[in-house]
Amino acid sequence: MAIQEPQDLAHLHAIENTEWRDSLDYILREQGPGRVRQILRLLQTRAQEHGVSIPFTANTPYINSIPVDKQPVFPGNREIERRIKSIIRWNAMAMVVRANKELEGIGGHISTFASAATLWEMGFNHFWRGRTDEFLGDMVLFQGHASPGVYARAYLEGRLDEKDLSNFRRELAPEGGLSSYPHPFLMPDFWEFPTVSMGLAALTAIYQARFNHYLVDRGLRASSGRKVWAMLGDGEMDEPESLGAITLASRENLDNLIFVVNCNLQRLDGPVRGNGKIVQELEAAFRGAGWNVIKVLWGSDWDRLLEDDQSGQLVNRMEEILDGEMQNYVVSKGGYVRDHFFGKYPELLEMVKGYTDDQIFRFRRGGHDPLKVYAAYKSAVEHTGSPTVILAQTIKGYGLGEAGEGKNITHSQKKLNEDELKEFRTRFNIPISDDEVASAPFYKPADDSPEIKYLKERRAQLGGSLPHRIDVSIPQACQTEELVREYYEGSGDRELATTMAYVHLLGKLLRDPELGKLIVPIVPDEARTFGMESLFRQAGIYSHAGQLYDPVDKGSLLFYNEKKTGAILEEGLSEAGSLASFIAAGTAYANNGVNTIPFYTFYSMFGFQRVGDLIWQACDSQARGFLIGATAGRTTLAGEGLQHQDGHSHVLALTPTRVKAYDPAFAFELALIIHDGLNRMYCHQENWIYYLTVMNETYLMPAMPKRPGVSEGVLKGMYKFRPTRLKSAKAKAAPKAHLMGSGAIVNEAMKAQDILENDYGVAADVWSVTSYKELYRDAVDCERWNLLNPTKKAKTPYISDLMAKEDGVYIAASDYMKVLPAVVSQWFPGPLHCLGTDGFGRSDGRAELRDFFEVDARYIAVAALSRLAAEGSLKATVVAKAIKDLGIDPGKLNPHVD
Ligand SMILES: Cc1ncc(C[n+]2csc(CCOP(=O)(O)OP(=O)(O)O)c2C)c(N)n1
Ligand SMILES: [Mg+2]
């Protein structure tokens, strides 16, 4: 037949289409999906060979990934589960409404849990396994601001009572209250994972899942099939941390990881992608990264329509509709959806002519349909080989009706008037009378009611309640004093950097019979910078796959040694990922029942300022471990300049509670501090994070002075390192200066001591300040105690005690900003002159940098002379002469400004 006429062509296409489709159906039937994939691949290659380009698309159609005929039978009792969910919805809402009635402006969120209720309840009733003696339980990271949903369920389970719920966001109430968001620090028996800083949950979940494999591969835990679930928001996925590590998850085949993104299409201010489709965007990103993506977009109401959609027009319409418009369908009434969604094409209008407007309005979205959600979860937990993300379409503020359902203001809605409460009550069928409803009472069915019995039975089946933070870790003996003792002797005539001493000590710890297996060195692609490559061979770099290639440096002693049982987590260039690993390893004592000891070593500039929020999260998680800021010190790290030289991490380290921060100068100080950390954290099970800066400047490491109080002083933050060498009679008559140095700057203080004593007849004591933070913490604690106990004998801060018998002038110099010593100045017997490294770094040598930032020996000496002149012990002309003699240019650039 001649095929010129368009209708002939269309006819031919229709025949061809049917043939191809039938062939595919046949192959699928006879040989399964694997063969179908092969054939499609073959055709694609063939087309490409002929120059037919096939446009890339990472998206699948905008319909549910699991077809109706693949939906499993739902094993639960739908009616009872709906009742339970309704009651939880009510109580979660009531918590927030009541809190705001009692204390205006206390905040809280109703709409987020309202949209997530089915997603969470499905997990609670059917999937999330609790912790038992035999099984550690699944790990669930709950979207933080939907916390009322977890509390409301815990209330029905009998874990929380009415008083607890009444005191939501009232932790300071005399009888205690519930924290606003998941905070293990505030509710250590309840919450396991802090999540409310958007984006961090996704990142930490990925590294947690990987760490769970690491523990198994290293023989520290038996394989158990436990899963990590991260319940996330669609707006939250815009945080770089949310998507930043998704390729790691697929690369590592983390099929123990499931993300559930609650795509309610809204964030705080408005739509997530009004002009686009967030689900499709996320699908492309996750599929591109190699994840198993399951879309749960439409509820069962749509199944019939989709079945009737022979031409594919309904699917087209679903695909072209924008999220902003989807939101309109929620807030609109009557025939809007009919007119605007179906009305665009007559064929679609025809499809729904048998439905009333109200029925159309109530067509559910997938994330609110238990059958669809169950199918997705079941498929996710059974999937192997890659991580899974479930993209579930929901409605923000579901059930709030006029009070906020789908509205742009819904995120912050926390007050419902009487009519709105009534409507909510009626919609979810809560047995509360009209008279009572205005006070939003909590509702709990009797213990022997079908709802409570069912809910408890489900949890019992799944191994008990969750979240539930349990710490059953066993203290370590930590006999590490023997290991660190060698550093007390000093390095003799060998010059060392504190970094070298640290790496040496870490190597010893890794060999320790008790602690060795527990040490988890973490590095973000900087091991060689810090001279840690010796550990590659010794401890191995962790790789689940082992080493499938011959490393180029195989013949060398320090080759790049990847292996399945490797201890080192080499995270590549991801400080955020490294911190996430630090959290996983640092909380393993509770979340995995094993005392792993993380030593995360990083460029100190890219620590607190780069990933400060994750450090905050680590503290909230009650993580334990060591953060080692290497190449530290604005003038000690030469050459690197503005972006690299850290002169403020110790200032930032003042902020998170539970971080102890040390700037040790010498190997013995470092050894004492690490020993103390091991002892406190793993022997006495205290929750601390130790932050230590280590440097790359080499010098002779002195032996620990034999005077009493030195080791105590190192840990408390300050001790006298080198008293004046002037003979005692001469020293008594001489003006006196106290030079407080920290880190490598202690050496400058010692040189200043020489200048002052030899050239100016000033007696000077050199002190090493290892931690301004410890001094500050102790002093403010004393002050507080004295304030509250006016009639008792006043306590004196450690610094004041230490300096009680001293007089003279006081100079502090460190490689950090001047504000650091200034935080403790008021507890010194006299004014404290602070030298420090305020300002942007420069590329230059150490001597030049110390001159530029005015922290070298000459400036320390001049500062001492200047203070002595100010208090009348010297003439100002002596200072002027010293400035000249020491070659200081008073007209030089001001580093603070220039
Ligand atoms: C880093 C960070 N920035 C801002 C916030 C404040 N905040 C909390 S929830 C939220 C919107 C969340 O939207 P989405 O992730 O879509 O969650 P939904 O409530 O819609 O489920 C914002 C801006 C935060 N908690 N963390
Ligand atoms: Mg959202």
C-alpha cells in the first residue's frame, strides 16, 4: 500500500506500535525484565550506530513506580490503623495549639506532621524495628519539626503522659517538658538523632549507613540487616548537604539506607518548585546518582482513571501540571480541579463525568494512601544492591482545612480557633464533645480498646518502641598512660612538630591490644599533608570492596592500601562527610553498642568555620571523640595565606558546649591531653569532644617539667613552664613580667624571656596556656557559684589561685585572635595585654608572618616593657628604644585592618 496520506501513516504507526508492544510483552512474560532491559539496550545501541541521538532523560512518567498489579496485599487492619492515626493527628495538633495558648509565641508546627502522618504511621506499624537483646533495631531519623507526631504516638504507647504532652516546648517547667525538636542532649533516653538543622539528617544518615557496614567489615559487629531510614522534607532537599553525598551511598551499595522524602510541595515561605516539579527533579538527581527511586504520587482513587487512560493523556496531564498548580487544587473548592486539571482536555473531562466535584476534590495523593505507602516501603526494604529513595506526594497541613491546608502560611500555623478545632475533630472523628473541644484536650482510648491493643501489639511484634536511645556500652580500661609516657621525656636533640608527635601516638594507639581495634582515623584527603601516610600501611584504608586494582605505588612502603578491614575512613574532599562519619563513630557507644574512638584530623581552617553546624550536631548527639585541627595557627602555617591560615578556630571552639579545646605547645602536653580524653570519654564514659590543634613547625620537644602541678595545669589550661632564670636576689629587685604563650608561640615567649632578662633586666616567667576555654569555663563556674552562695566561703577560679602569689605585668600571646586570652583577663591579678592574630592571613614565611601579626618575641618583649612603663616601673623612653633596637616599624601595616 502506498503510504502518502497522513491517515495511512497513522494507521501504520498504530500497527507497528502494537507489534513492538506485543513483542515486548512476550519477552517480559517469557524471559523476564532482565531480557527486556537487554533488548532495549540493544535497540538503543543500534539507533546510536545509525546516528539517531536519543535525548537523555533521567525521569520516568509522573505516576506511581509500583503498578497496581504489583501492589502487595496489605497485612494490617486498615480501619484500626486509620483510627490510631487520626488520634495521633489530633494529639499532635493539640500539643502545639495548647502550648501556644499557655505561652503565646512558644511556637511549634502542625502542618508538617499532618502531611507526614501516613508515612510515619506505616513505618511504626509495619516496618521500623525496635531494639531487642538480639537486634539493635532500625535507625530512624525523624524530620525534626514534625516531632509532635512522635510524641503523640509515644503518648498512646504509654511512654509519655498527659503532663509531658502539656509541657511540649516547656523544658524548663518544674516537672520537665518535651524538647521542641529531636535533641538527644535534652532527652537522652528518647531521641537518637538530632535532625532539625535542615540537610544534616540526609548527610548523616548516609554516613551512618556506611559506618554500619564498616563495623561489620571490621568484625566489630555482626551483620544484622538493620536499616537506616531518613524521613526528610522536600524543601530540605535544597540544602547542599542533602544531595551532597548521594553518590557515596550508591557507590557503597548502601541497600541498608532508605530516604523518604515527604513531597508536600511546600517549604516554609511557599512552594518548593511552583514553576516545576520537585519530585521529577529529585528523581533525576537520585536516579542519576544510582539510587533506586520509588515514586508514590497518586492514591488508589486514581487507579481506575489511569487504567482507562488508553491514550496516555491523563499521564501527560499529570506530567505537565506544575507544583504551584497542584497546590491550588488543595485550597480550591468545588469544580476547580475538574475545570482546571481535567478540563484542559475534553477526553479527560469525559473520564470524570461520573464523579461529583466533591469526589474529585477528595482523590488522594499517594503519600496519604496506606496501600501505596505500604507497597513502596515493602519494595524498599526488599531492594538489594543500592539505596532507595521514596518520593511521596502529600498535602501540607492535611486535614487542617480552612486553618491552613495547602496554604502558604501553613508551615507556621499553630493556633486553631474553636470552629477549626471542631472541623478537625469531626473530620478525624475524635470522640470529643462540642463543649470540650475549645480547650483541645488530649485523647487517649482505654488500654483495652482495640486501638491501643493493636498499636501495642504491632510494636511488640516489631521489637518494642522507637525512638529509644539506649546506652549499654561497657567502659574501657584505658590503660593508656603507659602508651603516652614516652612523650613526657621530650625529643632529646630531635626536632619535632606536634603533628608528628600526634601521628606517632595515633600509630601506637592503633596497635594497642585493648583500644587498637576501636580507633577510627578519619581524614578528608589530607593524610599526606599531615604525614599520616605511614598509617595507610599499618591500619589500611577502609574499602568495602577491598582493593580491586594494583595501586601505582604498590612497590613502596607507604602504598595506598585499601582493604575491607581497613581502619582509616579516607573521606576524600568532604569535611562535612568526615564530620558525619565522626558522628557515626562517636555515637556508636550508644547507637551501635561499641566504643569506637574517632580521631578526625583535618586542616584546622576547614573545621569549625566550615562545618560548625555539624560539630553542634555532634555535641547534641552526645558524640565522643577527638577533633584534630592540623596545620593550625595563623602564623605557624607559612605560605598558604588568607584562605588557609586559621587564627580563630579556638574562638569558635568556645561556642559548642561539650567541646574541650586545647592548643598544646609540646608533645608531652599533647600526650597528657589525649590520655585525659581517652580516660574521661571511654573509661569514665563522659560525653566530651576533644578539640586539639597541632602544628607543622618543628622544634625540640622539651621534657615535662618536674615541678608539681604541671600535668594538672596542662589539663586545666595553664601552668608555669619556665620561671625566670635571673638569680633569686636579682629577680626580686627586678621588674617582673609574666608571658603567657600558647602552641608554637610559647617558643616566642621563651625568646622574649631571653630578651627581657638579658637586655632589659626584667625578670620574666613563661607560662604555657593550653586552653583558654578550660580556664574560662572554670572561672565563670566559680563566679556563678559565688553569686548564688553569698554566705559561703567564696571559691577562687583556677587562674586566680595560680596567680595569687604573682605580681608584675601580664602579656598573653597566641596564634589566635586577641579576644581569646581576653575572655579570661578579668581573673588575672593585673591588666592582661593580649597579642594575637586578628586579620586575614598572608602568604609568607613564619618569621615574616609573626612580624606582620605582631606576635613574635620582640612584640612580646615590647608589650611587657610597655606595661611596665605604664605602671611606672620603667621609663617610656626604654620602650621607645626597645622598639628601635628590636627593629620594629611603628608605621607598619595594621594586620587587623589592612
Ligand atoms: C539549616 C536550617 N535552615 C532553616 C531552618 C528553618 N526551617 C525549618 S523547617 C523549614 C522548611 C522546611 O520545609 P520542608 O523541608 O519542605 O519540610 P515540610 O515542613 O514542608 O515537610 C525551615 C526553613 C532549619 N530548621 N534549618
Ligand atoms: Mg515540604
